[in-house]
Amino acid sequence: YWIRPKYVWYIDSKGNKRRYYPDFYLPDHDLYIDPKNDFLIKTDIDKTNRASKDNNILIIVLGDKYITTDSIQSLVGNRGTAPLLPACKAGTLLLS
């Protein structure tokens, strides 16, 4: 299952404190998913990386062709029972 997460704080490249709003949170996997179009992937990657690093969280950015049930199941496993990338604890994973 997923929930709509609250924002997380991050520090931008100018040292300002900002809010980052990921679209989905999967609590069973402690994972944030943020679908984006190609333009936003390019413009938001610094923000996403900073939010991930500053909060020690894993954010998966999904490009248009990866916003499918099959793609998400390949990440979290069949019916959400398999662990997601066991070696990856925090960071940004970009699928575009």
C-alpha cells in the first residue's frame, strides 16, 4: 500500500531551507516514489538528490515509460513481498 507523504526539508544549492514533496511513500519498503516527466527529471534532479541525502531516504524517480504496475512490481517484488534493492539504503534512483 502507499500513502501521500508529508514534505521533507532539504538545503538547496544557495543554502536555503526548502520543502520537497514526493508523490508517494511505500511504508512497507521505506521508499518514496516520485513520477516525473522528462523535463522535470532534468530540472528537479538536484533537489531530489539533496532531499534524499539530507533526510537519508531512498527516492525513486520514475520517468514516463516506467510508470507501470510491472515496473513498480519489479522494484518492490511481487505483491510487495520482496525487498527493494537490499544494498540501497538512501539515495536517488532515476529510471527514465
